[in-house]
Amino acid sequence: VDRGNGSVLLAVSPDRKEESVEIAALVCAVQLHHRQTYVIDHGSFHSKLDKAKDHTAVKPGGVIPAERINGGVDTPESVFFRGTAGSLDPDNELVESVLWGSPTAYVANPKEDVTKAPLVGKDVAMVTALQTRGGARTVFVGSLEMLTDEVMKKAGERHAQFVHGLAA
């Protein structure tokens, strides 16, 4: 990675136990949201894939227009996401959101009342990438589930294309 000829893909889960994942994200200018929190969107979700009926199987609001990262998928509605999100360090010009929330998306624990202002809309960074000046890339994915074979089959070809683009 230091020589600019490699990439790292790190997927996290809302129920993560290890603090080391959060530290790795911070080093790459991404502040992961609290544990046990999910991206929730009552206005833009995959009804067929929302097994828990808590609107955590969301349709993202936007995707970065960079084919080398997004696998050529420019329609975020074709991507399935169920997981957590983070926010970006605004002072770091090397980190970008690759996939972000719709205007009605927010991050919270679906089993608790929202008591303080949550991360909302485009600030909900579901997938982020840190591109080094040497060309290496570190990608953080807030959803382990979106990488599974089961979701790849159910969400469709465009979803799989997006995921493969992240790993390329």
C-alpha cells in the first residue's frame, strides 16, 4: 500500500466489538458512528430486503461519479445497504464519500428513541475511500451484509458490480 500499488477494503458491522476498527477508521479520516447504530431511511428503503421491517435495508442517496471506484454503477438505488455509517474529517482532502444517504436517511439505533440530532442525509457516509497521494486506496464499508453471497444474489447484478468495483 505504501508504494501506491495496493488497496485495503475494510468492512464493519454495527455490532462490532473491537475498538481497533474504529481506530483504523480514524487514522483514515473517518469517524464511525456509535456501535449498534444503523442507517435508517423511512423514505428510501428496499421493501423486499427489509426483513426486520425497521427500514434499515436502505437505498443510498448518491454514489461517487468515479468508475474506478464505483464499478460503473451511477445509480445508487441499485445498491443494497444495511449497516452503519461514518462522517468524514472535513480537513482531509484525500478522503471522500463513495456512497451516502438520501435526504431522509439518518443514523440511529433502531431499537431506541432518537434523543439527539443524528447524522443525516448526505453526511451519512456509508462507504468511504481514502486515496493516498501515491495511488493506494483504503475503503471503509459500513455494511458486512452488502458483501455476502446472499445479498449479491438478491440485490442483483448492479449491486454486485458496485461491490466488485470497491474491491478492484
